Amino acid sequence: MAQMNFGGVVENVITRDEFPLEKARETLKDETIAVIGYGVQGPGQALNLRDNGFNVIVGQRKGGKTWDKAIADGWVPGESLFDIEEAASKGTIIQYLLSDAAQIEVWPKLKPHLTSGKALYFSHGFGITFNDRTGIVPPKDIDVILVAPKGSGTSLRRMFLEGRGLNSSYAVYQDATGKAKDRTIALGIGVGSGYLFETDFKREVYSDLTGERGTLMGAIQGILLAQYEVLRENGHTPSEAFNETVEELTQSLMPLFAEKGMDWMYANCSTTAQRGALDWMTPFHDATKPVFAKLYSEVACGNEAQRSIDTNSKPDYREKLEEELKALRESEMWKAGAVVRELRPENN
């Protein structure tokens, strides 16, 4: 375990140099990893583990798009692909990667297969942290662990295939076997983490829900749309408004500050851009910080969790969700985005 200085705060992190893939394979050589769910996180984690040489099977409801996707990815029914309960019975480590709503629904069927000595693995602290609402209370004689990649399963897989890693947090909620931490770190290395930093289930879900609703997804869409609308309302064309709002951000500036930080990105822009950014970052900070504070409060008191449970447990929630996503997809800004992406040189 290495100590790293993050802006004056020292944290313990685990890298692939300290816990190499060979050690991870040795740690889990007698384990069968059952990945339950093949939707968002499941494919990336399962495929990375398989490609890294671990013994992996997939549990998924038979029929439907995700079952067919698993077959297309090389999982073989009756050999490495099973229905959820059969996979859970065969696995010694159960990676519970269904959606939060599906975890609640499936839990009564899964729990009987969590026999003594097994490990129950999450990539989100939701089900355990809010177990008074979800009903997910694991048996006392199993390990309960977490590895949470800081990105989508698609990004995890894409970066793995590029030879890179996506950073992950890890936590041990319950150590019944005495080997919960080693299991956790080995799984974190196996799924393709760049480095692993320690957290707990509560901090993971609080930061995750805040981030998703904030800068990662909710806030970024709101801010982009606001700027796009102002430009359009002042006579700028859809192409100009989209390029200045989204395309330059994602294709030019984001890669710069991902490479070496915000100061590096600023240093590679004009002095006019630097001056304006430094002058305007404080008004944007002051305007949005109260929103983030309210958001965190809603997460911490459980209101956001309850809203998710209530909404996603309705029988028509997928249809309603698709309606909202369709409205987003068909908005002028993202229709303009589709045209701009098509015009990129690599697409011509």
C-alpha cells in the first residue's frame, strides 16, 4: 500500500505494482466469480476478468437483449452463462451488478445461495447503505465487499482494451473469512482498475449519487444547455452554439486537463481565454455551490435514494425513462451534436 499526497491530504492507495495481476490470480485461483447482471457494469467487469485469466461465469435472466448480448460476447449457456439463481449457487464470489431496483427485486431469490464463506460483491454502496429501505441485509457468515470503478462499464472495458486502467474505490463492509480485503483488492485488479483507493459503503454511495447528479451528468447537461440556449437566443447558429459549448470542450479542452490538470489546460489556451476563465470561475462557483450543498443534503438524508427506489420500482419505469431520454436525444442541442459528430474527419 502506497501513501500518496493529494493536495496536502495523505491517502493510502493500492497500485498494480504493489498488487500485480499474477498475485490477484493466485489469490482467487480457487474461486468462481459469478457476475450477476449483464447490463451496465456487468459486461465490462466480466469480460475484463475473463481476459485476465479468472474463472468467471455470468448470471442473467434468460431471454431478452442482455441474455443475447452475453451470448454474443462469448458466454456459453450451460457452461459460463446461467440464470441468476444457478450462477449464484455455483459462485463463491457473487458480483451483484444488477441495477439498484433489480437488486431489491432479486434479493429474496439470491440470498439463499449466499452460503457460509462466500463473498458478496457490490460496485455501488446503495443496497447496503440504505438497507432499511432496500431490505438487502447479508448473512453474517459471508464477506461483503465493494469495488466501484469510477466510470461506466463501457469506459472500463474500453480503457482495458487500450491497455489503461480506470481508477476504483474499494471497501470491506463485513469480513467473515479473514480474507475479505485480499479478495477485494484481487477483484479490483482483475476488473481493470488503474489504482484503488479506500472508502466505505456510505461514503461511496454519497459521493457517487452526488457526482452523478452533479458534475458527471446532471449539472454538466444543465450548464451546457444553459450556455447553448443563450447563444441561440442571441442569434448564433446551432452549429456555432454546439461547437462553442460542447465540441470544443470534449474534443479539445477535456483531453488537456485530463492529461495534466486545469492549469495545464489554461496554459494551452489564449491569454484572453485564461483571463476570462479566471474572472468568471468565481461567479459560477458561488452560483452553483448552494445547489451542490442542497444535493448532498438530499443524498445524505436518504431522499434521493427513496426517489430512485420509488420511481424505478414502478412497472412502467423503463418506458417513462425512455420517454425522457428521447426528449433529451431529440432536443435541438443534441440533434446538432449528432450532425457535428458525423462531420468529424474520422467519420468521413
